[in-house]
Amino acid sequence: MLLEGKNALVTGGSQGIGAAASLELAREGANICLTYRKHEAEAKEYADEIRQMGRKALAVQCDISSFADAERVVNAALEEFGSLEILVNNAGMNWDGVSWKMSEEQWDRVLEVNLKGYFNFIRHVAPIFKDQKYGKIINITSINGLRGKFGQTNYSASKAGIIGYTKALAKELGAFGVNVNAVAPGLIETAMLKESEARDKIIDLAMGESALKRVGQPEDLANLVAFLATDKARHITGEVIKIDGGQYI
């Protein structure tokens, strides 16, 4: 186990990519604090599963767009574990619409959650990582932050912002032994996709772009997140790693 004795905070850990990342980090030995907004039962189930592995686990409700909530979660993790070494910023949302019909609320809310939400947690863990001269920050972005997507100007802008934020932050924290990287998934089969009325159409479009002709699974992301959280990735920072089955190319 490569993360024995390490403590991780994963936002949006009650489902999809966040849940898979939480479980994989725990399999590698880490204790996990996962956040959720409304899926309390699922979050507690994953926390119980992590405890069954012999790890410590904490599930905390929060709104990631709240600066105060982020501080509360970080403090709860520190109180429970004693230290914090890994932050996985994953929680996010989309609220689609073409730009000429998009409301101010649609724009503001997506940027507030997807971009400011990442800042909120980074702002509270960065001083800790800097002072202890060690830390791993992994930001989940999207290939649509690299290329844009029709009907998702707000989402694409937020994910592009995460990419710029990752690169700048890597420069700021690198001298203190902190690695900062981003993971850019393509289409991943999460609960949101499975429940979408347009599921088949979305998958068909992605398969048309995909070199591997398969739909990504949350575990595909989780494996990369876990690697970036270990010291096997100690010389990787400021990178945006696509994991999309070749959709982007």
C-alpha cells in the first residue's frame, strides 16, 4: 500500500468519480474524508466501506461554493486524522444552455461551484501543505475545458479555469514539495449519465470521437488519481492528464 499513513480529503465523494477515487485511495492505505451535498446515505455507505478496509473515514455535508463550509470540512478532517496530505477537488455541476439563452444565474452558479469551489478548499489546505513541505493536490477538470463544448460555455469556462489554476498553483507550491495536477476526463459513465434521457445519444456521440470505442468508468479516473497521490508521481506537477479513451485526439 503506497498511501499508508496518509490522509485525504475528496470533495463530491458520495457518487461517481469521487466515490471511486475515495475507495481507491483507501485501498492504497489512506484515511478518507469525503464530502457530499445531498447524497447522505450513499456517502455514509462509502465511509462504512472504507472503515471495513481498516481505514478511518469521515463523511461531511457541505456546499463547496461556501468558503466557510470548506474551512469547516478541512478543520473536521484535521481533527479526525491529525494531518492532511492529499486533496482531490472533484465536486462540480453543469447547467447547460446556449450562450444566447443562458441566464446570469446559470453562468454564476456553475462558475461558483466548479471554479470557486476548488479555490475554497485549496485556500484552506495550501498553507498546511506549504508549512509541512508536502502535499498532493489533484483537480478534476474535463476535456471540454481544453476544447470547449456546444451548449456548455459556462461549464467549459469553469473547467478551463481549473486548468489555468492548476498550472499557476503548481508554480507557487512546487518549491515547498507540493505536487499539483489536473485530470481531464472525457465521457465517464456516472449515475448522472445513466439516468439521463439522452444517455444513448450522448454515448453515440462520444463513441464517434473515441479511439478505444468504450465508455470510461469512474474506476479509470480513480486509478490515475491514486497514482498522482503517491510518491511514484513525485516528479509530476502542473500537468493536465487526459483520460478519455482518445476522445480529444
